[in-house]
Amino acid sequence: MQTTMLSVSTFFHLILLLFSLADLLNAAAAADYLKLPLLHKNPFSSPSQALSSDTHRLSLLFSALRRRPNPTLKSPLISGASTGSGQYFVDLRIGTPPQSLLLVADTGSDLVWVKCSACRNCSHHPPSSAFLPRHSSSFSPFHCFDPHCRLLPHAPPHLCNHTRLHSPCRFLYTYADGSTSSGFFSKETTTLKTLSGSETRLKDLSFGCGFRISGPSVSGAQFNGARGVMGLGRGPISFSTQLGRRFGNKFSYCLMDYTLSPPPTSYLMIGGGLRSLPVTNATKISYTPLLINPLSPTFYYIAVKSITVDGVKLPINPTVWAIDEQGNGGTVVDSGTTLTYLAEEAYKEVLKAVRQRVKLPAAAELTPGFDLCVNVSKESQRPSLPRVRFRVGNGAVFAPPARNYFLETVEGVMCLAIRAVEGGNGFSVIGNLMQQGFLLEFDKEASRLGFSRRGCGLP
Ligand SMILES: *[C@@H]1O[C@H](CO)[C@@H](O)[C@H](O)[C@H]1NC(C)=O
Ligand SMILES: *[C@@H]1O[C@H](CO)[C@@H](O)[C@H](O)[C@H]1NC(C)=O
Ligand SMILES: *[C@@H]1O[C@H](CO)[C@@H](O)[C@H](O)[C@H]1NC(C)=O
Ligand SMILES: *[C@@H]1O[C@H](CO)[C@@H](O)[C@H](O)[C@H]1NC(C)=O
């Protein structure tokens, strides 16, 4: 019996090896896959507190969209990057010798930036509280005339005096709620662990050395000990795009359910993707095309086609999901946003159908910010809740478990963790709670998103 199992597993290893080899041959110069543990932190003592901050952040996001003077001009910087609550963090080792810094992993923005300090004698800086460029022999700011500098959004070439030797490339990155980070766009060596456990040193990672950081989503309590943001967006300066040139132009992660105790470890994988994981059990992977919105090139858009509740298709006009000529609308997959936000018309139908189908008694009072809360105090284990499913582009069906869209806000009370996008011209967001327990692969090469409920717990 055991030998059979062994040989089966060896067989699968061989298959995997073959796949990996194929990947290696496909992805030019790909040597291995990167594997970075993702940590989850919730800075708030109660979910409702966390979520009221999430509301705040996104409502600002959408009002920022509305406020724009010229509706056809889309800033690529609108992001769920702000880090209100329930975020996933990744440890980046940067510099020579390496300095370790905790960053928020964000698929809703591009720039990688870290808080920097120019101190020479940094004995008053606790370790890992900021990046200390003067303590690194490989730090080098880009000159403002460097082509890399032009990859920044709103790069001000007119301010560049290229005859001057010391004229660094300045960046100013603005998030959804107006929070900003600014400083010098630079390059550094990073030290990364590959899937096989070996360390790789990668030269010339472009990143922002942030000296001025302000606003609630990138400083203070809400930032929760993070020292910067690792942008994983689709644009040229994101971490995944930069490393994709070396490791294969795809990345994947699995956000584990952080309400479990002890919390399981999630990983961010650069390169390789689903096939690099030891998922051997006829893992069913669904794929849906990633769409490009030229006016918001940072975001990973997918096409929602319809929603069902307990198998019944909701009467939502398909135009509700479309990206219009001004670049508004559409649905974005964002690791930097906690809840899921649906276009108002779709949300109303989901709320109506879930309310009709839910068999549990209503909670005595609604948790602020939610429209539907049920009393689960009498339920022994898993309460029976309506099944919400999303049919997405290419016929794939995203079928999350109820805990991805019903959240225990107070003991014994669960609320529908989906909200309406406010205002007519925002976009829908599949937040990180909805993504939990799924292995997601953002394959930029094939322009598709793969998802699977198998293989998450594996290293
Ligand atoms: C650095 O600062 C510490 C304490 O602030 C001091 O004791 C030490 O002499 C300083 N070193 C140098 C090289 O300035
Ligand atoms: C550019 O820098 C050079 C050398 O510092 C200086 O002579 C020149 O006036 C500067 N040009 C502008 C437009 O500031
Ligand atoms: C593989 O599938 C079998 C049958 O569906 C199941 O019993 C087993 O637990 C699965 N193994 C893994 C590693 O998922
Ligand atoms: C839930 O129901 C129980 C009785 O079934 C009641 O005692 C409790 O107050 C209810 N809680 C809420 C928040 O509605």
C-alpha cells in the first residue's frame, strides 16, 4: 500500500518536475519560483471597528472618483492600497547587508515603496522601523533623467535638469483616500527565498525610498506596523512585473482564513503559479480572462457575467458590469480591500435575494454599516446560509463558501459582508475576505486569472 502511494507521489513529482521544466523553458531565464510568507494582521479589536474603517476608505475612494474635475482623465493611483483593516503583509529584505521590512501586499497599486530614514548614526532607530539607505552599500537613487523615472505616474520631466549630477528622481504616490508617500525613486538589491529554499539576490529592484509619508492609510495605527507597500498591480513598476521578467510573468497567493486559530500561513508566489505547487489531487483550476482597462492599467479586472443565490440567477442587467468609455465600472480583484463592493443595482438584487432565502432569525440590531445581519447564537456549527455564486468570463463559476461573504461582526451575529459601490461611476471590488481559501493565480502572460479551492494549505 505504502509503496503504491510512494510511487504515485513519485509519479506526480515527475509530472510536476516536467511541468516545472516546461515552465523554465518557457519563462526566459526563470530559475526558480519565489515564495514569500504572507502574514495577516488586523489592527482592530473588533471586526465592526475594522469594517467601519474599510467603509471610510472606500467611500473616500469613490468620492475621489466623482470629484475628479475631468471625468475622462483616470488616475492610475486610485487604489485599495490604503490599509485600513484586515491586510496581508509580506516581508521584504532589501539592501546590502539586507534590511528586513514589513510591507502591505496590494494588488490594487503598482509602486513598491518603503519608509526611509537618512540617519547616519541610526542607533535610535529600532531595527526594521525604516530602511536606512546609508547603511546599505547597494543603494542608488535614479537620476531624474533615467528612463526608469519616466515609468512613474505624473513624472515631472520638466523639473529635471539633466546637466546636474545630483538631481534625483522624485516620486509622489497618492492613494485613494488622499494619503501620500513621496521621496526618491531608487534601486536596490533584494534578497529573496525561492521555492527550493535557496536565497537569490536580485539587483536593481526599483522602489520608492519614502521620506514624506502622510495620511491615515499609510501611517499611524491603521498602517499597523507596516513600513511600506508592495504594489503587485499590472503596471511596469510593480513588484510582480519587475520580478516577472526573471521568474515568469505570473504570481499567485492563497489568503488563508485568518479567523482560524492558530492562523495558517499564506504565501505569495512569484513565477511558477499553480503548477509549481505540490497540488497533485486532480486539482480543479478554473480560469477567467483578465481584462485591461487602458484608463486604469494598474488593476486586475475580471468580467462578472451573472450572480446566483441558491442557484437562482438574479435579474441584473449585464451592462451593470461593463467598463464604460470613461473607464468607470468593471470589477477589480484587490488584495488591499477587505470587503466586496458591488455596483449598486447588483447589490440591491443580492441583498433582496439573500434576505428572502436566509432562514435564520434577524439579529436584534444591525451592526453599523451592514444591511443584513442574522442571529446565529443558536446554531451549533456552520449556520446554513444562502449560497452566492459568481459566473465570470469564460463560463467559470466562482463559488465561495458562506464565510467569505458572511462575517461574524459580534458574537452570535453574522452580517452580509458585501456592500454597494456608492455613486454611479465606481467599480466593483472583490476584496480579500471573498478571496479567502482560494489559490489565485494572476497570469499576466496569458492574461487570465486562475482560481482553485484546492492546494491552499500546502507549503
Ligand atoms: C551614535 O549615537 C549613540 C547614541 O546616540 C552614541 O553613543 C554614539 O557615540 C554615536 N556614534 C557615532 C559614531 O556618532
Ligand atoms: C542646470 O544645472 C546647471 C549646473 O548646476 C546650471 O548651471 C543650470 O543653470 C541649470 N539649469 C536650469 C534650467 O536650472
Ligand atoms: C485526494 O482526493 C481523495 C478523494 O477525493 C481524498 O480522499 C484525499 O483526501 C485527497 N487528497 C488531497 C491531498 O487533497
Ligand atoms: C439571538 O437570539 C437569542 C435567542 O434565540 C437572544 O437571546 C439573543 O438576544 C439574540 N441576539 C441578537 C443579537 O439578536
